[in-house]
Amino acid sequence: MGSLNEYVRKRRFARTPEPEGKKRTRGAEKGSRTRGAEKGPQRVFVVQKHRATALHYDFRLESAGVLRSWAVPKGPSLDPSVKRLAMQVEDHPLDYLSFEGVIPAGEYGGGTVMVWDIGTWEPDEPGDPERSFKAGRIRFALRGKKLKGSWALVRTRGRQWLLMKSRDRSASTDEVTLTKARSVLTRRLMAGIARDAGGDVEKAASADP
Ligand code: MN
């Protein structure tokens, strides 16, 4: 299992509405949710648009009982010729999957969070994707509402990785972060999420197209 120690250490759960760092064992870990032996377990992924000190997109893939996480400053690109910097950050609990709202100013990551995309993912190679993460190179398929098809994450050094779209039918030059800017859970823009939770609407709105 991944470790949530860093996640818990960075947050004060009496002040932030984020989920506490409880580890959960999903069916995927036990292989009980397999859809036919050849398909393998379903793993979830989420991309959260986060207007903290700076705007970024948190890209999270379920593995080893946690959400392995990367902060992508410019967000994912559907264009295979574009490589996006992805800084690996602390593992997040699986409960983080549906977190949308406002982290109070002054708390870690203070600002507005939107569930920008959600769905399932699977590694291109059979076996435990943890081996690929450790090796710093993984190819995988996304089945989200906005992001689909084949992708790759490649480590360059330390916590620094590159997120890249692979060439396939779902590749495009569409600037998906601009053309599909709304929450996949609530259809709200960043400003709407901030307004509903009593956050900084002006700061959040600066991240809307
Ligand atoms: Mn973030």
C-alpha cells in the first residue's frame, strides 16, 4: 500500500474540508471487481483543477490503495507533441476522488478545487503498475469524460515527470482545459464553486476561461 503519512502531516482536518487520510481497500486491490479475467481490475482516476497559490491540475491515478498524484501546472494536453511538466506530490486517499470545494486560506493548498475529470484507467502492460511507477515510466489508457485513450508519464529527475498524450483517435489540438472548463460533477466553473463555499470568488474566477 502507498503511504498517507505525508498527506496527513500537511493538513489540519479540523480546518480543511478535505477527506481525512484513511486508507481503504477497494475491490480493485482484491481483484474482486474484475470484469472478466482478461480485463483486470478497474482503477479510478481524477483530475482536480486547483487554484491555490498558482493554478494547476492535480492528476491522480489509483494504485496500491491510494491515489498516486502529480501537480500539472498547465494541465493535460490532447496534443501528442506537447509534453506537460508533472511534479509528483504526496499520495492522496481514495476518498479524495470526489472532493470539490474550498480549502480555507492559510491552510495547505488553500484555494478552490474542482473535479475537472473523473473515470477509470488501466496500465497498458499487465501486472502491477507500481513496478512501472518505480521505474519512472508508465503507459496507460484513460476512460474519463474529457480525457480518453492512451497516455504516458515519464520521470525525468527526482519528483519531476512529463505527462504526454500518445497518438491515437482521441489525440487532438483542442485546448481541452479551455474548451471543457466545467466540473464534471456539478457543471460549475471555479467561481461558482468558490461562491457556494464562501471562498475567494475573484481568485477562483481568475482560473476560469
Ligand atoms: Mn493541488
